[in-house]
Amino acid sequence: MTVVGWVRQGCSLVKNIRWLAVIAAMIIVAPSLADARAGAGSSSGSRGSKTNQAPAPTQTAPTAKPVERSTTPDQAAPNPATAATAAAAPRTGGFMARNPFLSGLMGGILGAGLFGMMFGGGFGGGAGILGLLVQVLLIGGVGYLALRLFRGWSAARAQPAGPAQAYMASPPLSAAPMARSAGPLLVGGAAAQLAITTEDYAAFESLLSEVQGAYSKGDLATLRGIATPEMLGYFSEQLSGNASRGVENKVEAVKLEQGDLSEAWSEAGLDYATVAMRFSMIDVTRNIADGRIVEGSDRERTEATEVWTFLRSRGGKWILSAIQQT
């Protein structure tokens, strides 16, 4: 091949690599742009002791993805049935490994015999072969007796103290009907562990708009007052990612279309409320350099359904603690 041919082939290869790089960049950026609103694209945050549990289903959100990112460690309690099975399982290892005293005793006897053999007394000492047989029989008898005693002791330990049914896990209670609403006002459920008032629902709806608005403006100072430090960190990470890609996301005219209370409870001096919300909005992402729309629309409304968890200290105001996708 001539030099000109090599040059042409090299140029063609460079062009192909450039196109592949562009396609790869589009693949990487596209999911992030499609989930540009605050908290979208992942399930993150903390729900106290319920962080690793699925929220109770509602009409608005029958299912929700588990929390993928959280600063709360897994607090799942050990399964009583598993613990009982582990306790009842036979101990591993041989008989000697489980009974160090007996193994030491027999080892001493054998050691003494071998010691005698090495120094001229023979394994059986002065009795010769007869002494050897006697020692072997003695060792065998001691071992047999010890084995029988151990089997009897093990059987006594394995005997249950009560009927087997007493160790069986109780069947789970059936879930109570969830509270449901067809309009923008959330309706509380009688089965909730924490009483949720109309003012609380209004606060949840207001926080939905406030969080999206502050995120849209990149206003971390406002987000600091309406979200936990953990959620603030996730929002800051999202905004930094947008800035790195040279885009900005604007979410406007947020409207709660339907909401359901999933569960509400109190623990460790804090109140929690998990709410499923379906809301509509104007969600558009633009290129910072020229204002070109790269995702969404500045005219058509889009809808999203998410599960938000709020927390408050006793007597304090509600703030956002977690967002889960459906």
C-alpha cells in the first residue's frame, strides 16, 4: 500500500473513532438528561429503621424501587427461625475436635507408650506384646465409654423444651387498606402509626414544589432548609453533573395530581411520613452555551410518580428525607 493509501486509511479511522466517541457520550448523557428533575433517576435517602424496607403499597404507587443510596446502615433484625436453625445444627468437626479433654487424655496415653518404645521398654513396657494389647484394649474401652457418654449428653441437649410450634415464626399480619385519594389533597389512613393532619398534607405538597423550584435554580441555600444534609448532598452531586455536561435543568409549574399516604411512624424522637405522589410539571433541560433544548419541552407538561419520605423533629417542620422511584 502506498503512503497516500496509509494516510487515507488513517484519516478514515480517526473519523470513525470520533463518531464512536460522540455516540458513547450521547448514551452516557441521555439517561441523566431524561431524569433531570430533583432526585430523579435513582432512589436515595433515609427512612430511619425502614430504609431497607419497601414502603407500603398505595393506589398511586403500588410498588417502589428499594433505596439504592443511603447513609443509614442496614438495620434488619436477625430472623428468629434462622437463628434457631443455626443453634440446632450439629457442631462441625470430629469427636476429638469437639472434646479436647478426651483427646488430650488419649494422646497422653499413646505418647507414654511411644516414649517407652523409643527408650527400650517397648510399647507395652515390661510386659512386651501382652502389655501392648492391654494398653490398646484400655484405650479402646475409654474411647467407647466416652463416645457413649457424649451421645447421651448431645441427645439431652437436642431435646426441645416445649412443643415445636413454639419456635415457628408467626404468620405476617395482613396489611390494612391504604388511604387513597383521587385529587391533589392527600388523605391519611386510620392504620397509620402517626396521626397526619390536613396541615401536614399541605406541607408535603408545598415541599414538592419548593424542592423542585430550588433545585431548578441551583439554590443550595434554600435546599439546605427543606431537605436533610444527606439529600442536599445528592442534589449537589446532580447539579455538579449538569454543570460538567454544560446543561441546566428547569422544573416549573409543579402540580400534585394525586397522592397517597403510604405509612407514618415515630422513632428516636423523629416523625416520618412516606407519601406516594403523582405530579405534573414543565421539565426542560437546556444547553447553557446557547440555550438550546436538549431534553423535555418548555410547553408540554410531563408526569412523574415518586415516593417521598419526610421527617421532622417533635414540634418541628417537615423536611425531605428520601425519594424513591416507582
